[in-house]
Amino acid sequence: MVSDDFIVTPWHVQGEIDYDKLIKRFGTQKISDQLSERIKKIAGDDHFMLRRQIFFSHRDMNKILDEYEKGNKFFLYTGRGPSGHTHIGHLIPWVFAKWLQDKFDVNMYFQLTDDEKFFSKQNLKLEETKKFAFENALDFIALGFKSKNTKIIIDTENIQMLYPIAAEVAKKINFSNIKAVFGFTNDTNIGMIFYTSLQSAPCFIEEKPVLIPLGVDQDPHFRLTRDVAPRIGKPKPALIHNIMMPSLEGPGGKMSASEENTTIYTTDTPEVVKKKINKYAFSGGQPDVAQHRKLGGNPDIDVSYQYLKIFFEPDDMALKKIYDDYKSGKMITGELKAILIEKINDFLKDHQKKREKAREQIDKFLFKDS
Ligand code: TRP
């Protein structure tokens, strides 16, 4: 692998991602300052994930806003492949979706693809992915969504509603399209080959345009959906993409629910969080304190700093101080890690409480086929 090489697909992310290159590769649009300002103006508020370009790319976001300004609402959709417990990287698009929902007052659908993860993971049984679907739903609900305007779809539970839409989509995608987009081969199981049509289905649940906040690795599915949409008489889904949460061992790769040591789960205890950060979080610091004081650290490659920037420190002033202090050598790696550990554990303490409460609320959120 050449040094600037990287892979981003829905099932595999590897290497150090160059997001500008990825925009070109995928054919998406960069979120310009102008678009960012426009979102801010219409929303009447700003979000640090926009400001910091955690959401960096889009498809047709301007169209969604044009229509919204004319009084035509959109709806929101995102999802999760339940291959394990939720990790903090998954929360990025969900938190942002909640913000969009509040600002634009729109409906939201959340798809849990227990079938997909059963198809794509050799070692997982369908009962297991389904169990994780319910566990992951708790994390989603814990972020504050309301059942009156938010519904959770579980593929194997809601197939009756999904299937007629998936069938419309499936008829317009042929094997060579899928092979070209995902690199599938003759030994790929046919569940995977059909799967994009199921992930497309929620795009067409309402007679309105959809906006999908999502990790950029999921874009290839919706590139196909967007090609199909006009051919089945539907609006193309609009997308707003976030960067991937780096693995603790970064740089390069994304946090993966199946790599336990390099991933922070929402179910981790404070001790586990502390241990993982101290032991595994890639440091931009110097080999020893004396050198660090003299030369300073590199926050741009430091994973603890990245986590603060991407998720755990929304306050720009506080973040900048950490950046400057670490760069100048005033702050050492141990101190930076201690800040992150505290932030994560504060967040998780509250989140885990809400997550338990969600067990009683989940039924109200589940989409009921009828
Ligand atoms: N395939 C996604 C995953 O593996 C799950 C998913 C389903 C999704 N529908 C989506 C993600 C819509 C983003 C947007 O996590």
C-alpha cells in the first residue's frame, strides 16, 4: 500500500483517509463556508460539528434548503448495522441528526440492519445481530429523540413495510452496478447483493425528500439509490457526510465495533475507558517529558485531541487552549489523556442512565407494520 492510499467502503475502512481525495473519488461536494453559513442561518443556530468540518461533504444539501425555504419539509433518515455494541463514533451522525430534527422540526427514521450484519459477518448469528439491534436502539433513544416524530425500523421486524419499496429499487439495480460499486465477486452471498435495496427503502417512506446524515463510508449505497430514485418516480436522497472517528490506535482506519481494544463503547465502565485511553490512544507527544516540553506535541495526529475535537469538547475556546498548550509543550500527553478520560466518563455516566431508561420507552419508538 502506498502511503497516500486508503480504502473506504461500507464494510471496510483502512489507511489514513484524505477527505479531499475522498470527495473526488466519491463525487460528492465539499461543504463550503457559504453552505455552512446557509445551514446556520436557516437553522437559527450553529453546531460545532459543522463549524469544525466534522460534517465535511454533502449531496444536494442546497436543494433540501431551497425546498425548506419554500415551506416544503424534508424528513431525516439514518441507521446502524448492529454488529456489536454502539461505539462513540456511531453517535456522530445521530447527535447531529437530533440537532437537525430540533432545528427543522421534521420526522426521523432510524434503520437497524440486523440482516446486513448477519450477511456480512461470518461469525454472527441472526439472533445476535437482532439482539444488538435492540441494544443499539437504546443508545439512539438515549440521545433525546421523541417517539412522536421518530421511528425505529428493524429490518427483520419491519420487512413487510420495507419489502415493496425494496422490490422497486432492486429491479433497477443490476449485478454489474453492485459489483462496480462494492467490488463483489462470485462468492459474495446473495443477501449482500440484494442488501442495498433494503438500505434504500427508508428513503422513500414518506412522500417528501429525505436528508441522510451519515458516516461517509455509507455513501456508496446511496449513490446507487440516487441513480434509481428518478427511475421509480421518487426524489433523490440528499446526504450530509461526517468523517470517521479514528481508531484509538490511529491515525488511519475507523473505530470498529469488532476491535475491542481500540474502540470506546457506550457500555464501557469508567475503569475500562481509562485503561483503553491510557494504554492505546495514539499520542502526538514526544518520547519523554523533557523533549516534549522543549519541542511540544502534535495535536493534529494525537487521537485524544481528535476525540475532543470531533465529539467531547464542543467549546471552541476550551479546545483551542488544549491545542495551544499541547503544541507548545506546556501540556503533556498524560494531562491531555486525563482531560479526555474525564470528558468521556462524564458523558457516559449520563448516557448510560438514559440508555437504561430507554428500555421502557423502546416499544413506542418501534415502527409498527400494518
Ligand atoms: N449500513 C449501515 C451500517 O453498517 C446501517 C445503515 C442502514 C445506515 N441505513 C442507513 C447508515 C442509513 C447510514 C444511513 O452501519
